[in-house]
Amino acid sequence: MGDATTTTGPAEAELAEAGLRLELDGAVATVTLNRPERRNAMTFATWRGLAAIGRSLPAGVRVVVLRGEGPSFSAGIDLGMFSGGGEGFADGADAEATDRFIAELQEGYTWLRRPDIVTVAAVQGHAIGAGFQLALACDIRVIADDTGFCMKEPALGLVPDLTGTKPLVEVVGIGRALELCLTARTVRADEAARIGLAETVVPRDALDGAVRDLVEALLAVNPGATVATKRLLWQAAENTLDEQSAAERREQIGRLREMFGK
Ligand code: ACO
């Protein structure tokens, strides 16, 4: 975003190979899916590259924006990988090896929930399959009014396995999640906003500005309170009221010590 500085070093070529671009601008990291000529279709290298970005994020980064270059956020898995006879896929014959294989790819998504960063998906055009799941892996979704979300995997004989099923159910509920996945229909922007899949919907040409405004607002809040509050909110659904109340107390003690401790 803006006058961001592109990272240098060996990782840059590796990321370019994976269809990714990383820009660091102070406390903001912008990760761009950068294969617009393929509608940002993603390969195994893309997911490994995302995991590598998560592992190597500088300590000062507070907000990560995930965006897609060109008309679409992401058309999901690169279908060319299937036409190669599935080469490079673990085929499930060895369950343990396949489990490890998928777990490694999932690491490209799970870091986006880390409490030390707030992650924002900036979505336009299509967000299909693995692309939809990437948006779901982020904390907040800001979308353009031309967005269509589609969980295509079941229509291709697969299940969504890039960590998307949990946030989908959390956001829209089990009935709607079933209906969306088992019909593989496309959810348009207005419905997405209505059912909670997007926090904000803006005209297509206002997307970058809306994301910039959101990032600015996020950065204006106390960093320690942001981390503690994200940690707190993400456990709320699983905790009992007693557990969550105790978690609030624990976090507040940490805040009070940091703010007023000697
Ligand atoms: N994998 C590989 N190439 C793709 C993919 C993909 N997932 N999606 C689009 N492309 C390519 C197209 O083949 C086309 O290439 P070409 O210019 O050489 O013909 C180029 O990107 C542009 O695609 P168009 O279809 O022309 O673009 P359009 O904007 O009209 O449509 C759309 C975009 C809707 C995304 C369409 O391309 C599509 O349906 N793609 C497949 C989506 C899909 O099934 N993904 C898998 C989901 S399941 C999962 O992710 C696990």
C-alpha cells in the first residue's frame, strides 16, 4: 500500500515464484496474491510461501493486509495441478504422509489468527475455494461490491481443508455453511455482508481507500490492548462465561501492570 518498500533478499524471488508479493511499510505488511493472469490461482508453493511470510514477519508488524492483484482476489487452487495427473499431491494412500502434507499447507493460513497481528482480507471479484478460505482465515474482511464467495471443493469431489470450515461455521452458522458448501453456490457481496462474511462492502474503486482507513484506525489503538483483546475475543466462542470472565481478568491484570506498574 502507499509508498511501501518492497522487501529484498532471497525470499523475494522465492515469493515471486510462489505468486506472492510482500511489502513492509512500518507496522503494516501487505501480502499480495500476484498471478492476475491466472486470477491469483494458488499452488502448493503459494501456501508454503504464505507460511514462510508468517514465520518471518518482523516483530514490529501489527497489521497484515491480504489482497489480490487484478480482477479477482483468488480463483482458488490452480487447476493445472490436477491436469498434471495430480503430480505433487499426496494421494491419501499413506494417511500419515498425506496428513503431514496437508498440515504443512494449512500453515499458510493458520498464522493469520495470531494475536500479535490483526489480519485484513481485501477482497474483490472471485474468492473461490482456497481463496474463500484465505479470506476466512483473516480477522476482518473488507470486500468490493463485485465480490463472489464460493466454496467449490465439494463440487470437485473434495472437502475444504485449508482451515476454512471452522471460521465459516462460526460466522454463518451450521445450516448456512452446509447450504453454501453442499451447493457450491456463489454468495454475492450484499448477502455476504448480511450473513457476516464481510464487515464492510464498498464500491470496487473504493476498496483500497477503505482498507487504508481501516488500517489507520487499527494502528491508532494501543498495541498491547489490541493484542490482548484479539486473544480474548478469539477464545470467547469456546469458553464458558466463567472461563471467559476469568480470561478477561487475566488480560486486564496484564494491561494494568503494563500501564500503571512501576
Ligand atoms: N487455476 C488455473 N487457472 C485459472 C484458474 C484456476 N483456478 N482460474 C482461472 N484461471 C485462468 C483461466 O484458465 C484463464 O486462463 P487463459 O487466459 O489462459 O484462458 C485465466 O485464468 C483467466 O480466467 P477467466 O476464466 O478467463 O477469467 P474470468 O474472470 O472470466 O473468470 C473465474 C474467473 C470465475 C475465477 C474462472 O476462471 C473460474 O471459474 N476458475 C476456476 C475456479 C475453480 O474452480 N477453482 C478451484 C476451487 S476449489 C479449491 O480451491 C480447492
